[in-house]
Amino acid sequence: MNLSGLTSLPNKPLLLAPMEDITDPSFRYICKKGGADMMFTEFISSDGLIRNGRKSIAKLEIFDYERPVGIQIYGHLIEPMVKAAKMAELAEPDLIDINFGCPVKKIARRGAGSGMMQNVPLMGQITEAIVKSVNLPVTVKTRLGWDDSNKNILEVAERLQDAGISAITIHGRTRAQLYRGEADWSLIGEVKNNPRMIIPVFGNGDIDRPEKAMEMFDRYGVDGIMIGRAAIGKPWIFNQIKKYLKTGVIPDDPTLHEKTDIARAHFLKSIERKGEKTGIFQMRRHFVSYFKGLANFRETRLKLLTSTDPDEILSILDKIPVMFTEAAL
């Protein structure tokens, strides 16, 4: 499939969702190895970027092995969003992605993220201004609507396509739902099957196993699937889905030894990119997820979550396959 001239993607591509404090370079690295076809940075505040905020600028860092990769920005005013898009373009990503989907209160209540679902005209104006200001393809990630009484994604998708975007990703929940309840893919399917829609439509929400990915492809005909929370602690999910789509056989999970190797590679990349202190701190949530469900793991988990010594953490990881068995999972 060709993403509106952006780049050649495989049939039924799998995308890694942008997640704040999760999809940093080390996690993107491990998900690329796990089979992600395309990925995005953590979302970046347009205000923070144009003010040269240290944290915002750091998020612009991307690497050739990640490609195709998009930089995602958010905001609620046209001028700062255009300036931020131009700054992001200088980092040479493959595309600029606009976040119209974040449900976090402090963002949405300002009218940014999914808050923009309440102001479709401004959403269109911001998008059109960004499309005209950069030479890269522009894509959007959004939600079904503000709440159950205002599911306006059909109108929004057409308006954004008219504004010139190259693809749209839709999370199957409203802003009011946050991440509660079950994602509704039926409206995503309606957008995809709208005769007016000619750009690729990607679906997002609750894809946590290969069978569900196949079901969404078959039932709704989406062009691709974006995976977020299900990849945390399970970055191999992309390759598992690909194998299932190709063979119809549900792949086995990695062995405990293989999972430990993946966690180790992720940890080493984290401290390489962020330094020891930050790299160790940000890995703690991932360690919990990598070894979730491992019986009698409490003491070892505590050590992983409290150690500040990289060598000690590596030693703990080395011992996990020896101390625990597959049957314990």
C-alpha cells in the first residue's frame, strides 16, 4: 500500500501508536525489532516546541532505522501549530502527525487533543494551515467524538481529508470514555467505507492479540492497524500478528529467556539514549509489563524497581530465566 505518496508500506501495515512517556527512542527501537511497520514520537506540545523547551526539543530526535517515522504535535492555536510543524519538519521525519485525540483533561480542556472535536471548523483550519506550511505529508490521529451524544467522526474525517491530510488514524472511543469500556470499531468501519473517503484509514483500540487484528481487518476493511498499550511489555505483538495474518497459526509467545533478552536490549538502549538515572527510571514500568504474570516474582520485581545500579539490574535480568520456569507464567 502507498500512503498517499509518502512511502511504500506493506499490505495491512501495523503502526506503533504515539504514547507519552512510552514511545521514546528506546521503546521505538525495540518495537521496530518486534515488527512495527511505522511509528511515531511521543506527542510534542506546539507551545513547548516554539519556546525551545528542553523536553519538547528532545522529542524531535529520530533515527534512520525507525523509518518510516512521524513526529506528532498538538496544540489549539493555528500560529503556534504551524511554527511547531515547521520546526518538526527540520528534524526530517517522514511525516507530521497532528494529535486531535489525546483525552487527558489538562490538554482537552484547553481545546487541544480530543478537545478539538468540539470545534471542527478550527480543527480544519489548523490542519489546512499545517498542510500548506510543510512539504511533508500530514496525518491526523483522533477519536470518535467528544462523548456518546457527539460522535462526529464521519464529519471530522471528511473535513480533514478536504484539508489535505494523507491518512487518518481513529481511536474507537470518545474523549469522555478515556480508555474505559470497549473500543467501537463500527464507526471506524463507516469512515473507511464512506465513498467520499479516498485516503488510508487506520484503526486503533483494543488490538491485543492476532485474532482480533484479523477480525478488524476482515470486518471493517481498514487499511492498517495502530497498536498502543498492548505493545507495552509485548513489543513482539507486531510480528505475531503478521505471522497469524499470513499463516492462520497463532504464534507462541517468546520463551522466558527470549523475553529477558528483549527486556535487556530495551534497558541498554534506554540508558544509552537517556543516561543512567533517567534510563533506569523510565524502564521500571516496562520491567513490570515484561514479566507480568510470572509467579513468585514479587521479590525480584521489587529489586528491579528499586535498583539504581545498571550492573545490578543486568545481573537480576540474567538470573530470571534461571530462577523461574516457563510453567510459572
